[in-house]
Amino acid sequence: MKTGESDRRSRRLPVDATDRRALADWRPADPATIAEAVRLMEAALVDFGMESSAIAGWIYSKCAHQIPTTAIETAAVMAAGDGTCLLLFNPDFFVKLGLDGVKFVLFHEARHLIQRHLFTEPELREDPVFDIAIESTINHVALTRLRRDALPRVDGESTGIDPRDVFRRYHADLVEQGLKPFDYEDFIRTDMGCYTELSRMKDPPAPPPLCVHELLQELQDELADPETVERIGNEVLANVLLAGKRGVRAAREELLDLIDRTEGATDRLSKLWGDLGAGMIRGQTQRTRRVDWWQRWLVDVLASKLAEGERLIYPKKRGAVLAALGEDPTLSRRGPEHRRVVAIAVDASGSMPDVVVEWISSLVGQLDGVEGHWLSFDAAVAPFEPGQSLVGGGGTSFQAVADYLEGRTPGLKDGEPFDETLDAVIMVTDGFAPHITPAEPDKWIWLITEHGDDWPEHHTPQMACHRVRTGDR
């Protein structure tokens, strides 16, 4: 967990983190305490392997070195540079915890290692409010999955952040502001949802100077680069996914919970779950999720074309939460009034999915201050209104669209040239036509339908381009 620089310096280990012998020899606990701590740790690992946590079980199966050491106050699980994991644990701490407490701390550590891999965005990992959100959601899951009523206690002190205490502070803060808070289940349902709700607080909670699970970020960075952490995380998730597909109920339930809590939070996460085939474990296709993916991309790119900082912006944090909750992403207003002009050109020569046209129509229609111009094109260009049938003739010409929008040729139906100054052009097409270079390529956004040619992404100059997948695979 992130803290101030003084806290970080004080938490440096007194010995070299890569020297396993030095870690074990640093002011060792008495042999009986070490033996009992090892017994508790091994018993916890057996329970994880049997039923409690498939994710924790797979991580600890990769812990080639499990080192009792007083050089760390509590416990830490870290990825090592050789592709394995390193488990450090303070024997006195483990003995005071007892078996159930050890299971809780190790479960918490396993989720932290996985979620360090899942949430890699620096702006999130450096935000103390996000730390509180992750602590709260992980501890909620641990309490639920390990069937506990309360966090473990050592010497009368709670071993972590209680999500219910955080919720009570959040609820009181929002009520005092005259805002409507979520109920507890909605508040804690997703990592990004919890983060967004905490960000609404006038006085968000700050993380304590020392988290009991002692996930030392600076130590982790010494032992493994981000690529190693990502590789280990992917291996663990892939193995748990396979276990779920083989019918291991605990693995399936735990993975579904993790997917539900994180999917859609970022584009990278959506792609990761898609690449792992997580939709299969749900027994459903990825159709809706894939549409969400291109929709979020389009909103983000369109916002950048519509003069960010003046009229329209894409609120990325709020947008990530809306996506995680299954809601459509939206643009927000900021700054002085400006009318924006967007042209949407739909290829009439191919099979354009109705859902694509309908969603873009809804998006453009809800943008205050944005004027949308709809065009159907094949070898020529004709204005149309959403809901009308696309009637195409022979051939496809992107140049015809450019010539019309740049004022060189009239439209088919009205015979009038286009005389507006455009802020963005959205092209919905399969991409199969001679390539062009528009006069202002930075304003063009290409949505390439399934099995199409995404040449604009590789064109010089490069243009914004994304594949639209709306069918099942």
C-alpha cells in the first residue's frame, strides 16, 4: 500500500530482500515458535488447495521459498524474478493469529498480488483512496469466502481495514453532504464502484501508516519487473480458469467473483478476460462485453476530437465505473459553449450490424451541443436518418465520402455540397475499398466491422481505428 516517503523509508527491510539466508537468520524467533508458525502456514495452504481459495492455492504452489523471518512484521507474498513467488512471514505474528487468522492474511496477500497485476494504471495505484477501496473489497471477499464475522485480531488490534467501518464513514459523509449513498452491497460490489463512491466523500478515509499484511511495493519492485508479475498473474488465472472448466466449484465461484469485481474497469482488463476466455466459464458468449469495449473506445476517442477542455470531456474514472456496472459510457460538459459537428458515414455496400448504427445514433443524439450528420455511402454519398434502410449500389469509395465532406462534390439526394466545419468523422465500414488520406486525418475515426480490413490503423498518417465485434465467436 502506498504511504508517504518517510513511511516507505521506515519500512525498508533490515537485510537484502534477495538474500534468503539473511532473511531467515535475522534475529530468528525461537525454534518452537518457528515450528508452530510453519505448521499453521502449511495447514492454511492445504485448506486453500482443498476448498477455500483456488487463487491462493495456485499462488502458494508457486512459492518455491517460504521463509519465516522477523525482518518483516507481518507477511508478504511477492513475485520473484525467476517466475516464482516468495512468501515471507513473521513466526510470532502467525502464532498470534492462529489457523483462521493465517488463512485470512494469506488469502488477502494472494488477492493483492493478483490485483497488482490487474490494476496497473499508475494513477490508480498511487491514489490512497483506491488503496482503501481495494483493502475494503478484498477484506469483504475474504470475510465472505472464509466465513468470518470479523477481521482477525492480534494483541487486541484489528489486522486490517474493516469494510463495514469504511462504509459507515462513507454513508455518514454523504448524508451530511445531502447526497444519496449506496447501500452496503452496491457500495462493495466492485473495486471501481467502491473507489468512485469513496471519491464522492468530502473527507475520504486515509490508509493507516502501516497495513498489517505488509505488501511492500518497493520490495516487490526489487524482486520482479512488471512483466514477471503479469506473467505470474496470468498463469495463476489461467490455471484457476481451467480448474473451473473442469468442474471445481470453488475455483469457478472465486474466478467469477474476481471477474465481476474487475471486468470493464479498464480496456486492458476487458481484453485480458476476453483473451483468457473468461466468458466461457459463465456459459455465455462475450457479445455484450465486446460491444461495450468498442463503445468505450469510441466515446474516449470522440471526446478527444471534440476539443477536450472546452466543451466535452470523457470522465475516465466515472466512465470505468459505469462500464463495470453495465452502463453506457457518456461524455460530460466542461467550459464555454461550443457547437460541435460530427459526420457519421455508414457503408451501405456491406452488412452493417443494426446495433452499431443504433448505438452511435443514441450516443450522438444525447450529446448536448453536438450536431450529427448521417451519411450512407457506397460509390456515392447520400444523407439519411437513423432508422432508414441503407440502400447501396455497386462498389465502395472512401474517397467519395472525403470529397463530399470536404466540399468538392454534392450529395446524391439533395444535390448540395457539404459546407459545415467538421470536428469529427466516424466511418462505419468493413474497410474494403481503396485507401485514402483525408485532408484532416486526425479528425477521422474508423469502426471496422468483423472480418474487415483495419488498414487505417497502419496507414501513414495513422488514423483512429477499432474493430467492432458484435457477433458470437
